[in-house]
Amino acid sequence: MGDHCWVFAFPRLQWNRKKCPGFENEELYRRFIKWQEAPQVKTRKQLRQEIFRSASQARRLHYSRKQSAQRCRKK
């Protein structure tokens, strides 16, 4: 996991005896899988990003239709 861990607040301190108590621990692994499957509450930042992405896709679609309509008129 490196320098971040979902269980321990200070994961580097867990390795001071050469083996982390969470390393290859089946119980923690089952808890992690259950945690991943649980519904997640989105942050404001995530909601803004989704709105921006959907709006930018709509703008791209609008502009591409507008450009194709202009090309058809020129012919």
C-alpha cells in the first residue's frame, strides 16, 4: 500500500516491526471488500465534476451539430 492505507491512520508506523498487522489479514480484506461495495456519498467536488463533464459533452454535441449544419448550408 505504500504510504496510504484505508485502515491505519499512520501506515508507516505499522511496519516498525517489519510486518504490518494488516498485511495478508483475511478479516481486514473482507472488511475492505465490504467497504468498497457499500454506497459512497459523493463530495461537492465530485458532484461539480460530474455536472461540468455532462455540460461539456452537451456543448461539444451542440457545437458539432452547429458546425455540420453550417457545412451543409455552404454547399
